[in-house]
Amino acid sequence: MSPEVLSVEPLENFSLLLTFDNGEHRVFSVAPYLDKGIFSELRDAAYFRSVRAESGFVSWPQGQDFSPDTLYLKSTPHLSRRAS
């Protein structure tokens, strides 16, 4: 089981800066998903920035979400932030 997301910050280029409950900061790119069904709505920059962390997931108002497993396994460590 992967750690859960505590907070999320939208970044440029359709990426998310994630803080996990194990103290890690990681970057997840949403770009590969933007052509897939419901995720195409995330192309709107204002809407993309409406992301929030909720119950370990990240989600948007219209129901798009990513699970903690996907977020952790498909993200990369954020080099300028270290685990606390």
C-alpha cells in the first residue's frame, strides 16, 4: 500500500507537487492522461488549479481523481524538497 497524499499544489505543465503522509514530496505529471475521457477537462488551466487532496487521493470538482497508488508509483521525487 502506498502512502496517502496530504496536500497538493498545481504546477506548470500539468504537474502536481504532492506531499505524502510519509514526509516525501513528489511530482506527478497529469499530461499523459489529458487525452483520456473525463481527464480532458483538466486541459483548462483554471480548472486544473482547482485540484485538492481528499482522503489520500487528489481530485477535481467534476469527479476526476487519482489514487494514492497511482500518484506515488508514477511520480518522481521533488529534488528541492526533502522529507521532513
